[in-house]
Amino acid sequence: MRVALFGAILGCVHIQNHRFTQRQMSQAKWSDVLLVIQQVLPEAASISESSPTALANVVDIDGKTLGFVVRTSPVADHILGFSGPTDVLLVFDQQKTLLAANVLSSRDTRDHVDKVVQDAKFLHSIAGRSRAELMDLSDVDAVSGATLTSYAILESIRLRLANTGSAEPISTTLPSLKFPYPPRLVDVTRLYSGAATVKPIDGSNLEWIAFDANGNIPGNFWRASPTADNNVGYQGPTDLLIAVDANQIVTGIALGESYDNEPYVGYVRDDTYFRNLFSGRSPEALAALDAGTVEGVSGATMTSQAAAKSLQLTVQAFADQQRAPKSKPTSFETDSTATSEFQPATLLRLRNISTIAITCFGIVISLTHLRGRQWLRVVFQCLLIGWLGLMNGDMVSQALLLGWAPSGIPWKNAFGQMVLTVAAFAVPVATGRIVYCSHLCPHGAVQQLVKNRIPWQMKLSASARRWLSRIPGLLIAWVVAIGMLHLSFSAVDIEPFDAWLWSIAGAGTIAVAIVGLIASLFVPMAYCRFGCPTGVLLNYVSHSSGKSFNRRDLAAASLLLASIVILCCG
């Protein structure tokens, strides 16, 4: 029954997310923005329904057309600013001249969006432009302190207007807004040491030629921008230059300008092994590249894997450019028969293999007499902390479950994490032993090692223990609320596990980790006992959690009932 309750709540979150996505994809609901439109066109009475690729008519009470409107979402939702997309409303007059642009909503960082909305010039500077003029916004200055958010908004506007079904010709060689200038020579010389100038081929932003001082051609290269402008590493996109020979075989790569964290970009630029990793690869192999299977540069994993993804996107863009509309598949296309050295099964990757091996070893120790050998337990705890925690960062958390519930498990890129999570829930259900908390959680291992290490131990009263033990249950309820109501709150901030990947961790999760570990010095296993919602959840579905209906079952049933009510209310 408890497993069924847990599964049913996950199912509700999944269904709710699907419905939410469908609503986001709907372009027919204009009533929620009519008041915004009336600020520009006061006589507006209604907006006609429109398809995702059409402008909607704005009419007055007599049915007379006053102008046209269009929203950038969801067509341009894949264009990300600092951390998410922004929905912008564009209001045109009858001649299709832009009257106003307004930010309706955003999933980008709140402070960055506020800077853009409050800026007196940014969106106002594009008013009065025709649709054709709005296709080139390179003269619009980004808002200081919110550059990526600004450029994402401009790109969203440009892309949305290029998909309105208009007969007006749209240029396919528009420059990048994030990287509007030609590639820097300092980056090109990493590919061709004698390069003195560069020039695009046939006006394309994709293919470029490098010339030396005498006008000779050292070689050609592809440029990832603007194709990969929305491929974000740790903190932003990076321009990538890819040197190719006459047969389009890669001979080298170089990282260009970047919005990413510069120390990380520098690590990748200086890593010869990573940069040579792609040399000699064919377009077939690179187009099929799974960036998640490429081992990143130590200390700059997200930046380096983003570079690998940009390489893949660029090769695919070149294939699309070369492919005739009705031609048979060429050597540049990726199909079910394509093979690549970059396409080994993800479970063969070091991270996944090590996580699976540690998981299996932990289960064996927990379920056999080996758990009584203190020296083995300490060695294994150190392995958990150093490898599974600091190296891999693989842990079971509410944020993980909340991320997987709506969209499914990304098993191709997280096979080891999936095995760890399945084991964490399956073993307690089958045996009653909560193996994850006792033998597989790096954060728990740290608490076990520091337990009773100082003389100043605190003994909590029964009343204090009772009140503190309610915290994890309340956190679980909060996580369900986030998933069902789509609250703008990150579940990682209520747990310490993201802090193990300290280079990308936020202040909230770091604070939880520090406070929890300090508390564990004075109260043994303090975080595990009084702060961990994941541990409480594992204990709840455990075979040893009791056979009689209790208050926890009532709370779980109440959460399920509340989730069903939210679903029924739409």
C-alpha cells in the first residue's frame, strides 16, 4: 500500500507536468493578456485565435482590426537567458509596425529579468520597427548586468517573427546576437598558427576561411555560433571553432569568446587532451555524438561537455545545410545504422560503472556479515565520500525524484544514478534494510565518521525529538506542492546533496550542508534523523516500517488526495 501511495503521487506529478506543458503550448488563450494589450491599443475588445505560426488579430467591439499580436512562447522557449526562457508579447499596428514589447513571464533568474523590465531603453528602443527591421537587432545594446537575458529576449523575438507564416523573405544568415563579431584571431591561431584574417564562405556564419599574411589559405573552419548559442555550460554559452580538412574531418577545436565562467573556459582551452579528443573524427561520428558520454575536463565538466554538445550541433547544422530537400541520406546524416566511437553504451562510462560497482558493494556489505568488520566499513565510507560524493556527485534526493517524475529517467546519461536510486528503494521494500542511508549515502557516511568525536554531546528531550522529527515530513509535503503547483522554488535548496558538487552549488544547499554537519558533531546523525526527507521516504516504503495503518499513512494518503484534487481542478 505504501509503495502504491508513493507511486501514485509520482504519477500525479507526472500527469500535472504533462498538462502544464500542454497549456504552455497553447496559443489560443489570449484573455490573460488582453489587459496588457489594451495598454497599447485601448479599444481592443478581443483577440482572434491563432495557430502557433500566425499573428493573432486584435479587434474592437465592432470587429474592426486594430492590429496584431504574437507571443514568443512556446515557439522560442528553447532560447535560454541566464537560466531559462522569457515570454514576450509583441503588439503591432495594422501596418505591422511594432508598437510595444512587454515581458509577460519568465523562467529566467528573477534579478536579471527585473533589470531588463526596469531598463528605460532596452525594449522601448525596438518600438517603431517593421517586422523586417526586427529581424536584425544587432544594434540594440544589452542591459548591463543582464546580458544573457537581454540577448535571449532579442533572439526569441527574432525567431518568433521568423515563424509567423508571413510571405516576407527571412534571411537565413543573420548574425549571432551573443557573438556578433567575426571569430577572434587569437582563437583562430590556435587552429592555424599563421592565420591573419578570416572570411565567411558565401556569407554563411557557419563556414569560414582563414588566410595568412600572404593571402594563402591555411584551412577552413566551422563556427558553432549562432547554431549553438543556446547551449549553456556552467554559466553561459561559448563560441567554438572547429578546424576541418577537405574531407570535413576535424583537425582541431578552439574555444572562442564565452559567457561562461572564465576560469572554467580557461581550463578547457588549455587541456590538450580534450581538444585533441575530437581530431580525426568523421562527420558521421560527430553528428551522432552523445555529449554526455564525453569525459569532461576536471574542474570544468559542464563547460567541456557543453563544448562537445556545440560540436555536435554544429556538425548537424552543416549536414542540414548540405542536405538537399529530397535527397537520399548522405554520409553526413545520422541514422539507425550510424556508428561512432563516441557512442558507447552510457553504462560503460567510468562514472556509471563506478556508481554501479559502489552500489553493489554497499548492498553486499549491508546484507552480509561484512557489515560487522569495522575496518572495511571505514574504508568503504571513505570511498563513498571521495568517489561517489565528491567525484561523481551521485546521490538520491527529493530534487532528483522531482526532476525525474515529470519527464522520466534520463537513463542514457544517468544509468549509474538510476541503478543507485532503484536500489535505494527496492532493497528496503524487499528486505526491510534501508541500505542507502546506512551504506550508500556520502552525506550519511560523513556523519557516521564524525559521530561522538567531540566530548560536548547534546541529549535532546523527548519533546524536542518529537517536534524535530516532523521536519522531513513537512519538507516532503513541500516538494509535492512544488511539483503539483509548479512553484518557482528549487528543491535542491532544502537538501545538502547538491553542495557536494560545490563548484555549482547554490547558497541554500551549502548552508543546509554546513548546518547539518555541524549539528551532527553535537547530536549524532542529526541531519539524517531530523532533516532528511529522502531518508524518511525510504523508511516509509521499507518492508520493516510496520503493518498497521498509522499517522504517516494518513499523511501520505492526504498528500495523494490533495494531488488528485489539484489534478481535477485543472
